[in-house]
Amino acid sequence: MCFGIGIGFCLALIDNLPYICLVTVPLLGSFYGADTIYRLSILLIVHSIVVECIPQILWRVVPLLNLLLLGILVYLPVSITPWPIVWVYTKIMWLTEPLLLVAEVILLLNYVMRMSQVGADEIEQNEDSAFKYKAAILLFSSLCYAVTASLAYDIYLNATPSQVLCLFVIVFMMIAAHNMMLMAHEGIISDCAFFCLLSTTIAYVMVVEARQISSPLAEPFLWTQSPLAKSSVINIMHSILHMTSSSAQRSVFFLKRFFTPLFLGLLAIRLYSILFIVNKVTRNFFQDDNECSDSFEETVKEDFEDFSPWKSPLLLRLSIIFMLTQMSGQFLEEWSGQTSSVAGLSYLASASKNIWPGEILFGRLFQIVSISGFYMWRLYRADDWTWNPWLTPQ
């Protein structure tokens, strides 16, 4: 029995080795630049698609086929990916940047609003548990306001004048949101508290990112040189492990930033947003067609539920690969001063750098405006509000 458990554990480990390989994305990016991880990301995507397309009967004939394919992947030269494909891949990331920036904050606020509505419904329908839900809402709101005040005070002390002015605009929007909440029949204090927290947190992240942009890290020498351009992942990893401390010093500074709470938090939020969007697209793509028969709708629903990112290893892997590559590559460029910022919408920032203060990042400002409009629109439509199916988890 122990032998069978060991075999099962080994097979499960082999199946999840591609996820373990994702850990090398920030490592390779820190030592060899963003172009290397873009190429590696494309190879990982191809590997995931090939693994998914292999017939199940072949897996039974060759149990370690996944390991064999992964071995081929790590021994392929990174430069085997054609540059036109790399260019298209980076442009896809560039184009999806504004959508994901807005989706991140809207989905976070939407989640809290739905949970608050569940609590409010329980208070109205169940008197026995009303006190428990009221206490939870008040406790959550108090924590949000406390953290909001702390972040706002830190911004006021350490930010530039233009960023402090942005903070005052946010405070004005908070006051307007509280006024609308009191006027709305279905305004919930926890929604408004989280809106304040989210707006202030975005401003705080903007201050931190602007500080990083103004003081970029020195690029490692290997970013501009390409002695391993034709090397495989395994050879590159071998060179990193045998690199001297003086040669690796600059790269280590970049690598440390990948493990900061700020980057890991943004990474988790981005992953949630991508998985939510993919899940809703696969579930709702055909549900708006009223002319379809009931049996056809049920068939489509079942097919797409099986194809959701939570049940499909392919979609889950592709989502994680895309998210980690996008965040790693764009933040590497930001930290090195190559671009204004992933959150700064670099193409807008570069076009208006002479008339717009560099410490006010377009992307973060866009997020603040988006959640302000979304929340106030929700309060304005409180009397006839219905949850859009694209914003519901099911």
C-alpha cells in the first residue's frame, strides 16, 4: 500500500512539474532580462497545449510522457522562439493591461459588495443571526477605516505635492460616496468602507511605484549581453548556480523585489481577476442566445463548465503562465527604468511626460476613477439594482 501511495505521489509530482517550472520565471528574468522570460513563457504555453492534446490512451502506454515532454522543453534553446511570436505576445500583454487593471479593482469591490449584501439579507431574514452579521459588518468596516486612515497619513507624510493633491481628491470622492450611501435605501457601510480602503490603497501603491521608477535599479550586465542566447533553460540555470556573488549582486536586488508583499499581493489579485474573467467567459458566452433550445443550452453549459479554469488544467496553466509572465516582465522593466510602469500605462505616460507629472501614474489613477464610478453608479441604481451575470461568481 505504501508503495502504491509513493507511486501516486510521484505521478502527481510529475504532473505538476510545469507549475514548479513557473518559479524559474522571476529567477531567469532577474538574471537575463524580460526577453528571456517572454520566450520561456511561450515554450511553457506550447508545452501545456501539447500535453492537453495528447490522447488519454497514450498516457497509459507511456506513464512518464509528461516528464519526457518537460525534459525536451528544458533542453530546448530559449532562442528557438521566433521573434515575431515574441513581439505579438508582448503586444497582447500590452493591450490587456488596461482591461486587467480595471478588472482587478472592480472585481474586488464587487466581491465585497456581494458579501455585504448576503450579510444584509441574513439580517433581514434571520433575526437569530442578525447580531452576528451586524457585528461582522461593523468590525470589517472599522478595520477598513483604520487601515485607510493609516495609509492616508503615510501618503501625506511621504508623497510628493502632486500625489498629496491626488489624495485630497480621493478624500473628496470618499465624502461624496458616504453622502450617496446615506441617501440610498440599500447603502451598506461595509461597501463604502472598503471603497475608501481600496481607493487609498491604490494611491499608496502608486506612491511606492513612483518611488521605484524615480530610483531604478542598475541593470545586470547579462541583460545587455547574450552569451547564453542559444542555451537551454537547464544550461542557464547551471550558469546561475555557478555565478560569482559579485556577478549576481545586481540580479539579486531584482529577485528580492519579487518576494515583497506588494508584488505578491498584486500577483494574487491579478491571478484572481484573470481566472474570474476566463471562468465567466466560458460560462456565459452562449447564455445570451434566447433562441437556443433548453437541451442545447444545458449541453453548452455542461461543456463550458468542464472547460472552466477551475476544472480544466489547460486553462488554469495558461492563466497562471500569462499572469506571471505579464507581471514579471513589466515590473522588471519598471524597476530598471526602461518604461514608466505597468501601472502607469507606459504608452500614455511617454506621450504626455512633458505635461503630466511623472509621479501620478495613469494606470493607478484609472483604477481609482473606475471604482469610484462603479460604486457611485451602484448607489445611484440602488432602487432597481440587479446583479449582472458577468459579475456573479456562479
